[in-house]
Amino acid sequence: MTIADKKLEIIELVAKTDDVAVLDNVKGLLEDDFSHDHWENLSDEQKARIKQSMDSIEAGNFRTTKEVMTDLRKKLLNGEL
């Protein structure tokens, strides 16, 4: 599902509800997300780990979700987990 699909799904759900509390919660979540720079709330250690991860990804040192899931399935089928 793409981001656009998710947005449309949320819009459809919002349009269907008449629950003011639900609408207030959705609005609050979105306003909170747009009004904060979450990076500034992270500790120096968290920022360093994120930067390290980004550098590692840029260097090609990562595995895709598909690769990880394939390995996990093999281990489950072989009784390794």
C-alpha cells in the first residue's frame, strides 16, 4: 500500500465517522506531528545511532525486509527458532 493509498483510506474513515472525540484525536495527532521537530527531542546518543545507521545504509550495509523475512522463514522451518 502506498502513502497515497493510506491517506485516501484515512480520509474515507474520517469522512464516515461522526464521533467528535475520534476527530479531535486525529486532528491532535496531525497537528502535533506538524508542529514539532522530533529530531530536537532526541538524545545525543539517539542522534548518533541514527546517523550511524544512515551512514551504514548509504554504504550499502543493510538487508531488505524481504531478505530478513526469507531468512527467518528458513530458520523457522529448520527449527532453529
